[in-house]
Amino acid sequence: MVYADNAATTKMSEVAISTMTYLIKEAWGNPSSLYTHGQKAKEVLEKAREEIAGVIGAAPGEIFFTSGGSEADNQAIISAAKIGEKQGKKHIISSSFEHHAVLHTLEKLKKEGFEVTLLDVHENGLIDVTELESAIRPDTALVTIMYANNEIGTIQPIKEIGEICRKKNVIFHTDAVQAVGHVHIDVNKENIDMLSASAHKFNGPKGAGFLYVKKGIRLTNIIEGGAQERGKRAGTENTPAISAMAVALKEKYDKLDETSAYVKKMRDRIIDGLCKIPHSVLNGDRDRRLPGNVNFCFEGIEGESLLLLLDDRGIQASSGSACTSGSLDPSHVLLAIGRVHDVAHGSLRLSIDEEITEEDANYIIKNVTEVVEYLRGFSPVWRDLMNGKREFVL
Ligand SMILES: *Cc1c(COP(=O)(O)O)cnc(C)c1O
């Protein structure tokens, strides 16, 4: 079996599993309790905070634990909106291919009178920083642009975006859920004010994540209750999961240079192989993408059928994002980079990690090629394309 859907979720690492099971047994106390057992849990929690902060160049006091990436995105955006509102600023800039955790939060804010500008994402899967600069207005409260896209893997010019935001005195948040643990990040060097991350995207457990918030930016609670996380996020902390998140992250960064070089090599081998399929296209810039991301559109087929047949052959991949599968609408990301509906329907995302072997990569190329050809064999759309009743787009 080849698991090639790491952008949807990753398998927990051995060290994360052993840390978590150990702590479930040994540090189950409430970190807010003053007796020894509670204090032990508190220590574990604060050690995790220090480790995570260290990895992204932040201070421990700038890390807030959340239930994952979605919560971190919600809290970051709502907090920046509230800060802006107090200063009479009710304009937010984002991009058209963000994760729904961002887009749906922005929809909610629109109902509260905020104005949202969604920047175009060009065919290469990147925004244009000069377009960003000219979109910033005196009443812009926040720029929220994802670090790396979850479908096509493109990595935005984060440092430049941050620089513009600093110059214009606008808060810059980035949904870095796909990037943390996969590329080097330094929040200070990259001028990032807020950053969201999720443990299950870097071999940590599900239901744990964090929000980095630059000192001086005031968070708004979205969960009210106890005084956990310096009063900014109520709820008894999931100490074992948080600690497992920290060890998983540390392990990723300890070997990142080595693994990402290897993963990139396998990614490029797969891209080269799949490029040979006629009437296909790689989605997103070839180089400015996550080490493990491959995303293609194949004309004349349905992504869902492709997935099911690949699953039969032991390859687990994705078409569109997990959140949109089950709906008939093609991916908003592929539409955002200009793919027409028919073509966007025939998409395949392979997100690989360092466990992939060369044989796996070859197996993927061979099977995707065969299945695409097989499906085209009885596709009415493909027949029309071949008969000239329809024009090829790719
Ligand atoms: C997975 C993902 C999220 C959501 O994270 P959860 O921890 O599953 O809530 C948000 N943004 C991006 C880019 C993601 O890939």
C-alpha cells in the first residue's frame, strides 16, 4: 500500500505515540491544579510550549495551544478583526484559494459589516505582492494569506507579504498548517504576526494545534470559560497530545534538510512521470511548492473514479480537498487558478512523505498512467474530444 494523502492527515510518529501514551498514564493531572500531579502536567505543557516556540523562532509566551488548525485560524482572524474594529478599520485582505477555515470565518465577518478583498491567485498558484500592496487601504485591519496551499502545495512569498504589511502597519496572519514541519519557518525573519499550525499535519495527534501571536497583539477568546492559555483559550489543556505535538515537530525539524531533499526527489520523479500523460497539466508552480505535493489535472476523466480505481491498486490519494469530496462542485482552489470546471473535475493530489520508496514512486506513475488511459477508454467526454466535437483545453 502507498499512502499518498499526507496533506489530509499524517500517521503519528513513533516518538509522538510513545510520548502520548506515556503521558496519558503519567501526567493526566490538571495543569491548573496546585498539587504535585497537576504541576507535573503543567511542566510538560510549558516544556512543549518552549520547544514549539524554539522551532519557529518565537518566544514561549507567544504560543497559544488550540484544538487544531481550524480553531487557530478562527481565533487569529477574529482577534485581528476586533483590533481593527476598535480603530475604525473594517477591511480584510485574503486570497481566493484559502482553506475553508479562513474563508468561512471571513464570510461570518462580512455579515458583521467587514469588507473582504480576495486577491486573485495566478495560474502558478501564487499571489502577486504588488497587487497585495495596492489592495491595502487606510482601513485595512488584516492580511491573511496561507503559507502553503493544501491542494496544490504552492508556497507564497511570505517574507515579502510580511514586509509590506509591516510597512503599512497591517496585521499579517498566515495559515501555515501545511508548511509547519515541512519547510523552515522563522516568524521574525518572515515578518509574521500570527501563524496557525496543526499537529496532525506533521505526524502529531489529531485535535491539537497552536497559534503563534506576536507579543503586543491582543487575542479575543472564541472559547470562554477558565483562565487557561493566559485567559485567552478556556478548556483543560490536552497535555498528552500537546506534548506529542511538540516531540513530533522537533523530530520533523531535526531531520528536515535530509528528508525534504529526498521527498523532493521523489516528488519530481512522479511529476516527470505523470507529465508524459497526454492532455494533462501540473497544477501550481513546479518549484515553489511543498516538497511532497503533486497535483495534476487530466482532461476527459472524473477525479473520483480515478481515486477509487487507484485505491483498488493500493494507492491512497485525493481529488480536491477532503472537505469538498462528496460534493459535486470542483475544488475552489483549482477554479481559483483558472482551471475550467470540466478540467478541475479530473484532478489528482498525491501528497507523499519520506516513507515513500523509489519503487512506490514508479508504482504510482505506472498505475496513474494506466488508470487514466482506462477511464478515458469509456469516457463520453474523451470520445467527443477525440472526435473533434469538443475542443481540448489541455
Ligand atoms: C488541515 C488544514 C486546516 C485545518 O486544520 P485542522 O487541525 O484539521 O482543524 C487548516 N488549514 C489548512 C491549510 C489545512 O491544510
